[in-house]
Amino acid sequence: MNKLLLIAGGSTLVYAVLALVMGVLPGIALSGMPPGPGVEPLTALQSKGRAIYVANGCSYCHTQQVRPLPQDKIFGRPSAPGDFAYQTPELLGSERTGPDLTNIGIRQPSEVWQYIHLYNPRAVVPESVMPAFDWMFRVVDKAPAGVTAIALPKAFAPPVGVVIPTPEAQALLAYLLSLKQPALPGDTASAADVSAVTVGGVTATDASAATPQVGAATPADEHYDAAKAQALFTANCAACHQGTGEGLPGAFPPLKGNAAVNDADATTHIRVVLHGLQGANVGGVVYSSPMPPFAETLDDADIANIINYERSAWGNHGAPVTTQQVAGERAKGK
Amino acid sequence: MPTSVTAHAASVDETDDRALASIFAAYTITATVWLLFATGVGILLAYKFGAPDFGRGAWLTFGRLRPIHTNATFYGWASIALVGMAYYVAARSSRTVLFSAKLAWIGLALFNVAALAGTIALDLGYNDGNLEYREWPWPIRLVFLAALVVTAWNLIGTVARRRSEDIYLSNWYTIGGVLWTCIVAVVAILPWYQYGLGQVSVSGYYMHNAVGMWFTPLALGIFYYALPKLLNRPIYSYALGVLAFWTNLVFYPIIGAHHFLFSPLPWWLQTTAIVFSVAMLVPVWGGSANFLLTMRGRMRDLAHSYPLMFILVGVIGYLVGSTQGTAEAFRSLQEVWHFTNFTIGHSHLTMYGFVTFAIWGGVYALLPLATGREPGRAGLMLHFWMAVVGSFIYVISLSIGGTIQGLNWKSGVPFIQSVVDMQAYHVWRGVGGSLMFLSHVAFAWNVWRMTYGRCAKIAPVSALPAGRAVA
């Protein structure tokens, strides 16, 4: 009996001490981590959305932790201990079958895009393997007052009626849009404050547009790298404007044939990419989805590359821009 | 030797032997049902990577089925099968009868109730926070804890009745494993110190301890009992087994934070985890060497014995999977592999290549001794080869695909490219997974034949002293 006590009891005692030191004590110490500056608790609706996120296991494919590694830069700044003060249960996750969502409220602030994507991800990202969450939506004959029907592409829309979100989808959306990293003290102005610049003149075709550059399909900037530019476009822009540059009718404006993109004066084009846009009017259609700003996440050369890609693809023939032009517009501020 | 067997058999009540055999059989049968269910769900999940719109609706959505697959594998299949075998090993190696057959049946009921309730809860969306391997709502995890307590009590009671002074090494591992896991379960359930980042550190601890302090020791317990039994020779070094026991106990609990490298957890916690992940090579290589040296010079026997072949694969799975785990803990490699499908390959190499093969080897070696019924050779062959080839395809395809995924991210191509590049590897994973599932059907058939099916009976070996080969 003594030997049994020694092996079973002794090893269990050793294990209990180790569990205390490696499990419980770090848990206690880190549970008291104060919230970082600007880190706020969720609203009731956002909390409900977070519970739906958990119930449907979103974090098995989406992490919510940005590592201090170059490949994570596209997802935001590195996560800080203070970011998680109000996050119980923690949703850091262990798999990135889909992208990290730490900062998705800033990276993809468009309500319309999020709804379409939840209803069927392949409607906006054809290669996506994410499940469709169409059971969180309802098909009705006519959207009730105050509710906007979701502008689904034809191939994904029901044959009759329109699709509206259920309260579940609304809560989930509220949570997703709440995922914004507050700036760390000492950082430059955060990308969090999405500017509400309304560029009403996007459609205005300037009379002075006639410049010798029009029609130049190949950008002149010696830094232009077509393959890299297309990759940047795919990573940052194609989710809404689509690989075809045609956007989604009623949801996201086309870049193909877009007046601002084909304008010889690239100022508007550069400023929209830098600072984002709300209430865009393209070809007489007003789009309610906000476009996120890219000033914080992309450098001048990348933005110039993207702009030059947009200006030369799909039959567009806008005058190419240089990195210096982007830098100049950035220096002017919003 | 024959005299002692006869003498002993006479002293053990026939009904007790039958009780032990039917407990062992019942644990194995319910575990097998969970295996079929869990891996059936796994096939559906794998299929969804190619056809994401297949199986729509809340109940069949990926994020609800995924924890059902992992939890049913862990707590339905592997846990129940291992505990059933631990009872058999405890009673036989101590040359006594079970402390309480009734407690064993109660434990079986509790394990199954927990697994069933957990599965239903997850499918209804009651997920306790997507915290890996502890997704069941906490009241259900309490039921599982109760099952563990019952099992620990019963195993200790059984070994306390042993006829020799020594406690056979297998029982160190199984009793230790059950007791430590009680602590793991309590630490995971108590909520008071698990907020925000604090919960992250507990998750790291839990994720690894639920595996390393539960499945590892119980599976090693099988190796230490079944290998000497099948080869009819003692384990190569008893002392090495004791060393592996204590080093596993001390090093394993410290390495949990390596699941959160580069996270906001304190850097010292992550570095400590990496250091002890390297230290884990001591019990892993020590243990593996011990098993392989026990088999030395007997490779010809292997070809004639499927139980031995299953155990050999299990030992190799333990060695390769655990060594891979140490490699993955390095920051330089984790930079590429973290968050990719490489991790899924690793978890299948360990939970399948090691734990599941160990269980199969144990079941095929021991269940016929308990019931007196043998499975057919064709069934064994089908099971073995489909499982080996299937899991090989599975692990290799995800390891290659996961590496490509990680390199894609590092090279800065659009994220969606990493999804597109995985497609071929997801298909191969499905092929491997299908073979694995088919092998489980063969296993189920074999279990049936070893328990209640019609087959040629052999004389059940009652109370054959495994201790003989040991002391």
C-alpha cells in the first residue's frame, strides 16, 4: 500500500504543484491585466454577436491575434496584452484557414459587404471555402420599412423576393464591425477614425482632362511591377471591386470605366485610396458602403502600384501616377 | 509457470473473470461507436473544404461539427477505450479481480452520458468559448470529471489488492494519468482566474495537458503491458520506464504556452515552454528506445502478428509525432507553421499515429484473451493497411500543404492564395481520411467478432500473470 501511495500520491502532488505554477498562477496574474488605452467593453448587441460567433465556432478558422511578424502586418498592429481585457472567453484561435479578424471592423467596414459575405462568401470571394450563414437571413417579398434588403449578385439571390438579415445576423455584424484595434500610445494617428470624406466629384469629368497622357495603357513609373500590383489589388481591393473591376451592382462601384480612375488628374483617385470614401457617387449611383482608408496599412509605393493597376486594367486608360504624387497627397493630409 | 497459472485460476472466481471481460468488451464497443461517429463527422468536415455549400444550415455548419469531431475523438473514442483497457491491465497485472465492477459500469455510463450530452450541446450551439478540447458546457465537463474520479478510485482499489509488492509500471502510468487529469479538469472548469489574457494562458496549459497527461500516459501504459505479453519477454529496461515516467510528469506541464508563441503572453512564459519542449525529448526518446529495444531481434514475429504491427506503428507515431512537436516549438519553425494545416497534420500524427494505434494494438492483443474470441486475419489485414496508408496520406498532404500555406503568408501574396493553394492537399486529406474511416469499419467488425459475433472460440486466458515477464 505504501508504494501505491508513493507513486500515485507523490506524482499527483508533484503534478498539482506544477499545475498551480504553470496554469493557475499565470492565469490569476494575467487576468488582472488592465485594458489598454481606448479598449472598451462591448455593447449589449455586440456581446450578443460575439456569443453567436462562439456558438458557430468562427474562431476555429479565424484567429484574433496579430503577431509581431512581417506576414501579420496586413492584419493590423501587433496585439498588446491590454487588448484582451474584455475578451472572455478568449478567441485568439489556433488556425488561419481564413484571415485574422482582430481589426476587421477597420479593414472591411462595409455593412453591405459583410452581409453579402455572411449570406454566401462566394458571392464576393469566389475562391472562399467559408460556410454560408444563410440561415441567419430571411427571404421576404418586400423589405419592411427601415430594413435594407441585401444587394446580392443575381447568381446568389433567391428567384423571388429579397433577403433581409435576422436579428442574429445583425448582432453578428455589430460584433464584427466592433473589431477595431485602438492605436497604441506613441503611434501615429490610428486608422480607426475612418474618415467621412465625401468626394461628390468622383463622377465629374473635368474639362481639363484632355492631356497627352490619356490612352497610355502602360504606367510610366519605373517602379511599376504588374504582377505585384495585381497581387496587391487582389489582397486589398478585389473583395468589393471584384477581380473583373466591375464591382457588384448596387453594392460596390465599378472601377472599370470609372471616371475618377480614368481622369488624367489622379488626385481624387489617390485621395480615395489613401483616406477611404463614404457615400461614393459613381455613374449617378450612390453607394452607401464606406471604403476603408489604406494610408495606415500600405506605403506610397504600394498605393501607386495599386492605382496604376486600376488605371491600366480592364480597358481603363488613366494617366499613371508616381510614388512621389502619392507621397505628396499623403503629406497634405485629409 | 503452468502450475502457478492453474493455481491462480482456481483462486479467482469464474464470475469475476467474466465480469472483467464484459467490462473490457463494453468499454471497447462504446468507444468504437464513438470512433465511427467522430471520424464520420471528420469525413464530412474534410469534404466541406472542397464543397463548402454541402450540408448547409446551423446544425451542419463547419464551426459546430469541428469541435464535435475533436471532442468525440478525445472523450468518446480514446478516453473510453483507454480506460476499459486500463481496468483489464490493472486487474491482470496485479493478479486480482476488479475492485468494483459496479463502479466500472457507472464510470462507463458517465463517460458516455458526457460525450453524448457534449455532442448535442455543441450542435445546438452551446459551445463554452471555442477553447480547444474544453468546448463542452462546464456541467457536462463535471460529468466527465465524475467519471474520472470513479475510474481513479476503482483503479487504485484494484491495484491495492495486488498480490506482489511491486506495482507493475503500466499501472503507474494509468493511475497517474487518471489522477493528474482530474486536476487538469478542475483547473479548466474553475472560472475565477480566467479572464482575458489570463484565460489565454490557462488555454495553453489545458490544451497541452489534456493531451499529454491523459492520452500519453494511458497509451504508454498499454505499450508497457502488451509488448512483454505479445513477445513473451520482459520490457528492455524497467528503470528507463521509471525515468520516462518522472521526466514526462515534470516536463510536460510546463510546455503548454508553446501553443501561443508570438502572442501577447509574457515572453518568459513562451521561452520556458520552448526550453521544456526540448527537454521532452528525454522521456520521448527514452520511452521509444525502451519499446524498440524490447522488440529488437524479433522483427520476424512482427510479420505474423498484427497486434505487434499496430503497436510498432504506435511507437513510431509516438517517437516521430512528439519529436515533431519539439521542432514545432522553435520560434523559427513556428513562424512558418503556426496557424497552418501543418498543425492538423501534427495532431493526427499524435492522436492517431500514436494513441489510436496504441489502443488498437492493445485491443487486439488483450481483448481475445479476455473474451476467448479471435478476429479473422482478413479483417485485421484490412484494418491495418487502410489505417496505415490512410493516415500516411493524411499527415503527409497536410504537412506539405501547411508548409506551403505558411510560406505563402511569409512571401506576402494575397491571403486567398493560401486558400487556393491548399485545394489539392485538401483533396488528398479527404482521400487519406476516407481510407482511415473505412479501416474503422473493419475495426468495428473485428471488435464485434472478438466480443459477441460468431467465431471460433479459444479458451479464455484467465488471470495470466503478466507480472511474470516483469519482475
